[in-house]
Amino acid sequence: MRKPFVAGNWKMNKTVAEARELVFNLNKQLSEVAGVEKVLCPPFPSLVAVSGLLEGTDIGLGAQNMHWEEKGAFTGEVSPGMVKEFCGYVILGHSERRAYFGETDESVNRKLIAAQKIGLTPIVCVGETLEQYESNRTSEVVARQTSLGLKDIDPAFASRIVVAYEPVWAIGTGKASTADNANAVVKDIIRPELARLFGNETAQAIRVLYGGSVTAANAAEYFAQPDIDGALVGGASLKVDEFVAITKAAAK
Ligand code: PEP
């Protein structure tokens, strides 16, 4: 049995004061949802404040990115150790980082190896662009991102990895993938690739999320799919009622 998992990616939204307010409003209702692993991923400057507010709750904290090096002359970057001081999770390879900040399968893999070394639970994002989708390259692209991004990982650590299938054309566009299509990509592309890397038992233990315009209105359709274990939520994670409702849907 894979425990349902819901993470909120706040992206570049909320000052520290606004983050405090959002968590203050989310905390009680979110804590009451049992049976789901829940994670908030605010921007770096808010991690300290949010970690204080989440103390004593079962809500986890994640960063949206990190560098793979431990320290040094990498101006503007944040190390795995800095993330680990406050977080248990880290999002790696989000499509916005791939599109705007030069993230590649190789850099995702280096970061994943760094997460393994320091003991952070990674949420690794994969997904095809609109152009790739329209030219029927979903299978090739998602298989490549999975196999290169997750290569050289210890099978013992692999079961802890969370993979998020996020078709780029569905992120922040309001054009969510159908639940059937998302499930087919997870079942026919991602899990077979995970099985090739780590063996079938581990592939069946790894949680795979769907992400891309998930809302309270459509979340249950995804969670009803046998191969989808939760959601990575962007825009809707900034709204208390929406995010709580999505999390409750995952618990059912
Ligand atoms: C995301 O940021 O990972 C995401 C899926 O965004 P949205 O839910 O807004 O499409």
C-alpha cells in the first residue's frame, strides 16, 4: 500500500509575513486530515518561519530546489545541508527550473544523489512539453527524464523517492490532463522505467503523483486512478479551502 501524498508548491509567491498567515490558516484543518503525507514547499526565505509554525504537526516542509554541492563559491545557491536544517523534502527538476534555469536530467540526477547523501526525501518532477505531447514524444521524453534523473540511486533509498508526473502543458494553464491519460503515463512509462532501474517491488512502492492544474473540483478523479498516489499542487496550494479539500480527497 502506497500512502497518499500531497505537496503544495508555492513557487515564487508569498513574503514571510504572507507565508505565516497562510500556514496559520492552513494548520488546523490540514492537521486534521489523517492518512495522507502532507508537505508545504514555500520559497527559501520563508522556510525558517514556516518550520517553526509546523513544529508539533504532521505537516512536512520542503524546498523547491537546491544545489548539489555541499558549500563553496556558488553565489545565489542553497546547499543540501542548508535545506536539511529546516526541511525533510525537496522538489527537484520542476519544469519551470528546466525551462528557465537550465536544469537538465544530469543536474537533476546530481541533486538527487545529494538528497540521498543527506537524507532528504526528493519529489522529482518529469513531464513533456506541449510540443513534445503534440508530436507524440511523451513516452520517449518521460522515460528519458526518469531513467537519467534517477540513475545511480541506491535501490534502498529509491523507495523513498516521490516522482511527480507533470505534463508541462497542464501546469498553471487550467488545462489539466485527463485522469486516464495521466494514469496511463504513470503505469505504462514511469513505473516500467522505475522497475528497470530498481526492480519491480521497489517500483511498486514508489509514490507517483500527478501535477498540473489540480483543483478541489478535479482532484478526486486523479486519486481514483490506481497508479496515481497523490498530487503536486501549484496554484491551488495557495488557497486554504482548495488545498485542504484536495488533501481530504487524497485521504479517501
Ligand atoms: C506545479 O507547480 O507543480 C503545478 C502543478 O502547478 P499548477 O497546479 O498551478 O498547475
